[in-house]
Amino acid sequence: MKLKILEEIVKFYVESSDFNGISYWRLKELFGVGEEETNFDPILIELINEGKISVNYTLNPHIKQFKDFSIESQINAINTMPSNICLYPSETILAEEIPDKYLDRPFTRMLYFGKPQLEPFFFDISILEQYYNDPRYSIFSSDYSGSISYISEQILDERDQILLETFGIGYDKNNHRVVAVYLRYLHDLTPEHQLRWKTYLLENDDCEIVYEYYQNTIAGEWADNASIYQAFIEELFHINQMVTVMFGSKLFKNDFKEDRPQDFRTIFIPTRENFYKFIHILDKMMSENIDKNFFRGKLELEGETIRTDGKVIVNQKGTIQLFEEWLRKSVRLHEEEGYEIIINPFKEIRKIRQKPAHSINHNSYDRHIFKEQNEIIKRCYEAIRTIRLVFTNHPAVREYQIPDWLFKGNIRIF
């Protein structure tokens, strides 16, 4: 009887469409066991103690989302909540029964052999660069999570038609960023892409997913913190809204709220080329994004310089120069440092952007670039946030409401 019960649990699992466990009542029904039968539960408990089966009693017990509960908890579930449990063969039993299954799909093989569907696996962050640089794929990213899908309008080989429904960001023991993907979603990849991801696989014991991704995907909660990149764009949006109320025109041409640039993010591979690409985007969102029309009627848009021969040259003022002149003329700050906090990052980004334009640069790989990028986005975000805070004091926007998460400043770099 014990052997037949084990065989039925294994059979149901391997023949199911989604690696499902068999319910307690269905198993009893298959063996014609009635309510009064007292020998059935002890057999299940014996199989649990022998490490041959496990009991799942989550909200959806038909899918094994997490690692096995303790033996004591599993036995207690059989005794107290049999209507809410499903039974699964152990990884050891499955390995004995079907050792050669799914050799070309390493993650499907793990799932088939009893690994939990929501167990995170961790990968080198550079795996994402391949998809970002391939125009055949559409990438969605919210800084600590994202998804990858093929573009349906283009004809792709069937092996490349993938959907990775969700991935998250994590960190290894050295605090280096990694990619986290639940096994369930790795299973959905084609064999070719499963093998590709397998080559970037890291040791899970050394890594953890960011808490915000856990909140969203496991706990079903809104994240407590927001990305600095998301906050940067949100600040641009509210600055434009406030300035329009105050002066009737926008300060920035675009707030990027609906069309965030793909490269406005933490870079995946720390190369000098990727760093300059990020700086290029940042300059477009800052100094190049300042609308000169905002200053029309407020400042002279041209300046004069006198050459050594006495001839007067008329030049168009740059956006940073115009903004600094207007800021110093229109806003009274108590300390010079306040103006520098706002203006200096605009100048710094413009200077860095001009460097590769006037020299031959050799691309290089350097993990220090991650830190360099983080420090720069912090200074730039502080500048943009300070602009919004300065405008908040204007009488016309005293009642303007800022989202709580932006007001409280729960901002971080993922």
C-alpha cells in the first residue's frame, strides 16, 4: 500500500501540466479510502519521515512555490488541515525515477525534479546587456525589476521567441549587483535561452534579492522605496507643473514621464563606453532639456564679447548660463552653496560629455565605474530635487501636492 501511494504521487506529479501536487482527498479517492479509514494518514506520515514525499499547504497548494516546510509542520498539516494540502514526491525520489529528463532545459529539469517554483536563481548582471543591445527584444525595467519579450512584429527563429515575465535585482556577498529570476520563469525560456542563462548562473547562497522586489512579487505589497531614476523623472514632471503655474511656461522641454530613455538606468557592464552613453543621456535630460523660451523676456538670450582687434562678437548664451543667470536673479538663497548644488551638476555632466567628443577614448572594463555612476546620479538628483524645493516656496504653488513617496524622500539606488 505504501509503495502504491508513493507511485501514485509520483505519477500525478510527472504527468501534470504544471508540476502539480495531488490533493489529499483525490489521493484517498483513488485508493477508495473512506472517512473512517485510520491507516492512510500514518502511511503518509511515514513517507514524510523517510524524505520521500512532502506536504504543501500554502494558499495555492497545487503549486510548490517555496522550499519544504519542516517535517513537524507537514505532519501537523495532515492532522489538522487535510482539505488544504497537496502531496509531492521529494527531489530524491524524482531523481531516482526519471534521471534523464529535460537535459536540454536545465531550469525545467530543476523544476521537474522538485525545486520550488519561486526559488530565486542569480545571474551575472551582464546577461541583461545582450537583450538590451538586441533590437529584436523589448525590455521593460523599473530599476529593481523588469521583463524581457521578443518583438512580435519581427520574424524571429522559434528558439529566440522568448518571454521572461519578470526578473529582479539582487546583490552578492561583495555587494555587486546581480539578476534574480524565479525558477518558474526560467522554465518558460526556450532550450537555447535556458542554456544561455545557465552559463551566467551564480551561487544562490551568496546572493539575495532586493527587499522591494520581494515585497512586490512574494508579499504582494507596494515597495517602501523608489528608484533614484524614477524619482529624477518625477521631479522633472512636478517642476514643469509648478513652473507652468508660476510663469506660464515650462522650464524643461520634456519630463520623460511617458518616454523614459532606455539608457537612463544603472549600467549593466561597467565599461567606459557604457558610462559615456549614460552621461550623454543625462546631459540630454538636464542642460540640453532646458527650454530657452522660458527665459525669453526675462533675460538677454545673447551675449557680447570683444575680440583683441576691438570687434564685438554676438554669441547665443547656453542653457546652463541662462539658467544660472535667471536663478541668481530671481531666487534668493542664503548660501552660495545652494546655487552650486543646483548648477554644478549641470556643468559637470556637460564637461564629461564633451570629453569623449574631443578625444580618442579606449574602452575599458572597471567595476569602479559603478560607484562613479552612482555618485554622479546622486549629485544630479540632488540638483533637480533642490530646484523643486526652491519653487515650493513660491506663493502660486503653496497648495501644490507632491506625492508622499517623493516628499518623504524614500529614494535609493538599486
